[in-house]
Amino acid sequence: MTISEDRQTPFALLENFPGPIFVFDPEKDYEIVFSNRAAEAHTLNEVILDKYNVESFQITRDEIALIWKLLRLEKKITIKRSFTIAGKMNVYKLLFFISKAEGKSFIGLTLKEIKNKVKNSLGDNISDNQDISETLLFHANILKSIQEGILVSDINFNIIYHNDASEDIFGYKHTDIQNKNLLDFFSNVKKIELKDILKSVLQDSTYSAEWHCLTSYYADLYIEVLISPIKNLKQNISGLILVARNITKRKIENREYDNLSQRLKIATDSAKLAVWEWDIEKDYIFFDKRMYELMGISEDSFEGSLYSFIKLIHPDDVVKFINEIEDAIKHKHNFEMEYKLIKKQAPFKYIKSFARVLFSQKDNPGRMVGVNWDISDIKQTELALLKSLQDVQNFKNALSKSALISVTDIDGKIIDANEAFIENSGYSKEELIGNTHRLVCSGYHPNSYFKEMWDTILSGNYWRGEIKNKSKNGTTFWVDTVIHPIFNEKGEIYQFLSVRHPITERKNAEEKLIELNKSLEERIQDRTRRLIELNKEKSEFLSIVAHDLKNPLTTISLSSTILLDNLNKLQIEETEKFLKRIVYATERINNIIHSFLDLRALEEGYVQLNKEETSLNEFFEKIRSSFKEKAFQKNIHFDIKIESEKDIFILD
């Protein structure tokens, strides 16, 4: 098939493109559902649809699933893999893009060998535009809708086809391009050099370079050029295809970027920031030296794509990272995020990223420029602080359950109170707020007590004391109170924190103990008085006993004296009389002593009474006899006589 036969059918023309193209269907477990002729030739005419799947390119199902998510950004994804095609092991650059057809989305893939320094595939420069990838596979109008300028010539370099984008890029009308020769079209390029280039491509090679041209209105134009041969079905070269991408804006931006980069480098070096830049269109990420150090990788191990960047991030943060990137591009705002890096052992390295999306004049996202810095120390401090705050919260909760807590302003008006305070006071929170603690004052303490309290806390010190309060229903309760002043950033007191612990039970026990002590003191005093009285009675009793003992002793003494003085003079009867007196007096003393012992035993509770009938006349005669001698000396005579019918009594 000749080029002239193909020019009316652009889809047939695409089948002759040298770049291998594969299409995967996500709904069929990423099965290959399409491959072009170049793909078949690249694999030595093996049956592509039957033999190859996504794993043939050393891509796991998880990786292709992640790539599918990243393609939501409407950008191409580039990665590197080593695998065997047609029995040949090599390193390949894989370019993924979104393709849509018949209302369905697919994943497109083109590849090239990295070891080949000369670009040999149109697929290496395919735009990631959805319309391009769609038409590459299923739509015959691809050349018309592609963003790059397409010029197709015969072997004599006469332009036989061009797309609309080429008119926009070069500034020419359709009639100004059609049937024009490539050597004349690029008049500012030396014809000799250009002719040699075109002839070289006709020898089955490719050519790529950046050209400086002029538009139809003589404006500077910078383009990326890729020229490849076109082969017919017999694999004979029948023409050339030139793909031109307008990079004028990028060139200008690069110059501005160089200046900005220099200034940015000075700033980042001073702030120890790591710089990165993502070319969204090409899916290429640049890391500066500090960025490699920060991310913990070597320059050789980094493939330079968004996908390879994401593989460094901890799985917990990957989805959020992708969503934040997509959101920043879609809504045109800055990207800002904290995330962890993959690390085998804790603690993790925490990174803070900040980036800005740069848009083209056509409002398309071009680049994202960002900075990263290590916030691990800050994060560890935050985590420690969060733990401390949690501990404080736990302590606060425990304290709130066991203590009555209130906060007042500088004037003592309540601004907050916990549930325990509300429950014990009997007032609602609304009733407490705005009131002072006089609301629960019982009147038990003097004003001087609270004056001392206010003097203490207003001086900046804490006060502690026991206060008797009164609840709304009139019942009283005791609290052990600690009041702390709270200072603002100027060091001034602006609030007071009161923490109270109920001690009503303890105070009640103390009051009972005081009453018991008082009762014991009264009992001791009564007992003391009784002992004094008993001692007095004892003294009186001893006086009586001494008096009672004195009489018989006197009788014994007098009788003994008379006997001794008149021993030879007295008659036997008289002597017997005095001896009887001595015997009686002795018995009297013995009876008094026994009576004293019996009285003591009676007081101690273990004496027994021996009751018997006694004649009072005989009893009193004994008493009269004990005093008779003494009475005789003093010339006193007394006598006791009781009537006989009243003479008998029961005595001990």
C-alpha cells in the first residue's frame, strides 16, 4: 500500500507508525485488547493478544491498579522495566496513557528500548491528551485532533497531509501548507542540513531535535521535532511523518525558571529545604541533592516519575497524597501535606511538602514546584505533646469525677463548674454561672476567714482550707478546698481554679469524737469529785475509828496501870475485875478492826453479813463498860436501859 493510497485513511496510516502500542482493559483484569503492527513487528510477529498480558512487562496487578488511579490526573505515567520480548532481554521505558473509545476507558502503553540512543518511535512522543489516545486505538480522526503538529510527506518531501494543530503552531493557513515541500516550509533551517536529515530518515532511521524556526508572521518559534519513516503494508518506506511540538513557552519559562531557580537555591540552602519539580506533561520529577538525602535514596535508583515518587511514601498516606495532588491541579490551589516515608523500623521519618501548580496561558497544568523538609523532630514532639495532653485529659477526667471543680474570674464570679459541683450544690449550671460562691455560703465561717483567703490568692499564692457550704435544699456539706490563681501571658491573675474534695463524713466523725471527749471529761470530773468525797468520808471514818480505838486502849492502859501499881494490895476479885476489863477492851479493839475490814470488804462487794438475834441491853452494857473507867475518872455516871419487850434485835 502506497502513501497516496493511505492518506485518505489516517487510521491505516497509524498502523504503519513504528512505535509499538498496546491497550489494556481494566475491566478484563488488564488483558491486552489491542496492538498495532509495530507491536507485532517488535515482538517478531508473535500473536500479541494471545501471548502477552500486563505481567509480561514486569508490572504487577497492584502496580497497574495504582497507575490506573494516577491516570485520573489525565497525565501520562512513565516507568522503567527489564523484560524479554522476542527472546531479547533489555531495559524499556514504558509510557502509559488513558484511551477512551465507545464510551469506555482503557490504558494505552507504548515502549522503547532505553539503550537505543536514537528515538525510533512515534509512540515515545505521544501526547497524553485523551482524544489522542482514543483515536490511536479506535478513531480515524486522530491526526486532526492531536495537539502536536503533524506533517506527512512523500519520499520527495512534498507535504501531502497536515493536521489542524500544525496550522496553529506555524501560523499558516491550510492552503499555505498543502503541497508545499518540507525544504521550503522550514526556510530558516539550512536546506543542505535539512535535506541530509530527511534522506537519513528515508534510510529507515528516526530523527529528533529542537529547532528554532519562524512563524508566518516571523515570530520566534521553538519546536521539538520527531521525524520517522512511514512504511506500507509491504514494509517499504513510502514517506515521512514529522511531529512538531511547540515548546516556545517552555523555552521562555525555562529562562525565567533558571533565574528563579538560582534565587530559590539561595533561599532553600539557607532554610535547609529540599526542592523538587514535577513536569506534569512529561511526568518527570526533578530532585535536588538535598531531596535525595531527605528521601533516603540515591540518584541512580530514582526513575524520575510521579509513580516512583509515590513508591517512597508510606502506604497509609498514598491515597491521600494522590487525592491532594489531583485536587491541587483541579481546583488550582497549593498542595500541602504531611506524610511518612517507608521505613523498616520506627520511628518513621515525617515529611512536610508544599508545592504550587504552574499553569500555561491556555490554563493547562504545566509544572508543580515544591519544597520538602524534615519534620520528624517536630512530629515526635507533637506526638509526645498529644500523649501528655491525653494524660492531662485522663487526669482531668479522673479529677472531675472525684472532686468539685469551679473556675471564677478575677472578681470571684463563677464561669464554669463541673458535674460534681453542680450535683453537690443542688444548683443548675445556669444558676451557678455569673454568681459567686456566696450562693453556697453556710454562714458558719467568720468574714475574717474569707478575707485571709482572698489576701492569699490575690497575692499569687494558693490557699487551702476547709469550708462548710450549704446546698440549695438547705443541707450542709464540708469540702477540703484548694484555690489556685491562673495567670495570663502577661503574668497577671485573671482567673481562679477551685478544687474541692468532700469531707462531710470526716467532719461528722470529728464532731462525734469531740462530743465523746467532752462526755468523757465530764465523767472524769464527776468521778474525781466522787473520789474527793470518798476520801473525805474515809478521813472522817478513820477519825471515828481512831476515837473508838482510843477508849478501849485507855481502859487497857488504866487497868494495867492499876494492876501493876496495886499488884500485892488487890484482892483476887478486884484483880479479876481489872483483867476482865482488859479482856473486854481487847475484844472491843478486835471488833473495831474486824468492823473496819468488813466495811472495806463491803465497799469492794465481797463481804457476807452474819445476822443473829442480840439483846440490846447486853450490847449497850458492853459499850457502857468500855467507857465506865474513863467516866469514873471524870466522876461521870451514865446508864442505858431498854424495856424488855424491845430488847431483842437482829444484828451482825
